[in-house]
Amino acid sequence: MGAKESVVSEKYPAKPITMIVPFAAGGSTDMLARVLEGFAQKYLGQPLIVVNIPGGACTIGMNELAGASPDGYTIGMVGPSLMLQPLYGQTRYHYPTALEPLVNVIAFPTVLATSSEKPWKDLRELISYAKQHPGEIKFAHGGLGTGTHVAGEMFAQEAGIQIAQVPFRSEAESLAALLGGHVQLICVSNPAVLTDHIKNGTVRILGVAEASRSTIPGFENVPTFKEQGINISFNFWNGIAAPKGLAAGEKNRLAEGFRKMIEDPEFKKNMEEWGISIQYMGPEEFSARWIEDNAKLTKTIKETGIAELIAAQKK
């Protein structure tokens, strides 16, 4: 049996591989998939065919991925939403257990920012003010139940403060609300939206929720939440998964191929130009990250009432 399995793995891949992106074309996840697509022939020996299946807060695409044959010819781009959606209501599959982690590719830091008109220079000053004025501070995010909403609630919970959440349809909209003085804080997962405003002095970064300081240009000197006494490390990773049950040979071949793509100098150059931090993880490390983040997110959703807010919105 072992010899037969190794022969099958040596032949793999024998045809193009479909890569599902559970978002519309043009977004950051889609752009990352398109860059990887350009390296597939060189490092996998077959083309990647990127297929966009947006909708249902990415559940439509993830249903297609989880329901596909685990033969190595259907893989997909994934992020923390695969953990969040089953916490908000019934999904066709329980994605954290219906999918197989292959590799993580990049990570966007969770960034908390304020208007430079506000007096707070760091998280300690903000927390001190918030404790003296409970519920007065509003934080903007990219929509109910999104990762930025959850990250903001994580921060408030860990800091022991009451801040009011205000949902918007995008990070651009929430930034406009901050600049317009309608909210006092913004939680974002794409630091690039803030870069110009940091340069012209209208926005101040209070902290990044990374394990270590960000390597993204312009953010290297921003202290982490942990450095400021807030024990949170949560970023927005983007990785690749397959349907559960993928054979070890195929899994290893894919993981190795993607590792080579991610290490390619041209790929690194692309990511640097976009201001994106590469954070490669192989199957074992990525799997450990899933388990850790799933526990964190389950706890936050349970204790902050986010699921109830979403349920009420659906009525």
C-alpha cells in the first residue's frame, strides 16, 4: 500500500488545480491568489485556476471547498472567517474541522488608530480615559461580526473598558467616520488605508495586535498591544486549505510547492510593494494556529454578545 501511495503522489498533480477564492475579484484575497497563480506552473508543474465564489459572508465559497473531493485538485484561500461564521449560526459545514490547513501565506496586523486631534498617545492613556468616561468612546469597524469588530471587542474586554461599536460597510467608510469626528477609534486589518493619513499627520496609531512589531513600512516603530500591557495577539492571516481527507503525499506536495512560491524573490518583492507582511506557516504550524485562534474567537464571541447582535440584525 505504501509503495502504491508514493506512486500516486509522484504523479500528482497531473492536471490543473482549482483555487477557490470566497470573495469577489479585485479584493486583497483575490489579488494574492492571482500572484500565486503566476508561480504555480514553475513550482507545482500545473496551472492554478482561480475561481471567485463570493457571497454569504464567504460561506458560499467555503461550502464549495469543504464539499469538494479531497483529491488535491480543489483548494481555496481562507482566513479567520472560516472560524467566525459557524459561531454566528448554522453553516452547512463546520469549516475548522471540514477543511485541511495547508500553508499560511501572509498576515495583516490588527491596528487600532485614533484621530491625531485626540489627546491619547498610546493605549494606556486611552484606557485611562475610557475608564473615566465609560461608553463615551465609539470605535468603528468594517461590519458586524467581521474580524475588525471582534478584534475591537477583544481589546475592550482585555482592557476592562466599555467602548461602543459602530459598524460600517468597509474600512474606507469607517476611516471617513474617524476623520469626520463621528467616532474616536478605528480598528482596521489593512494598514495601507491609513498610510497617507499617518504621513500627513491626521491619524495616530495607538498599537498593533501582533506578537512582535510589524515589518510593514511606516509601522515598524508602533508598539504592540502586549508591550503596552494588553495581552492580545490577533492578526488577519490569509492561507490555503483543502477539503478534509487529503492524502499525505498530495498534502506534502502542495505545501512544498507553495513554500517555494512564497520564498521566491519575485513573490517577496510583490508583497513588499503592497506593504504586506509574509508569514509562512507549514501544515503543522498552521494547524496549531487554527486551533489557537478558534479558541480565542469562540471565547470572545461567547462573552461579548456579538452572535446575538448578528441574530437580531437577521430578524
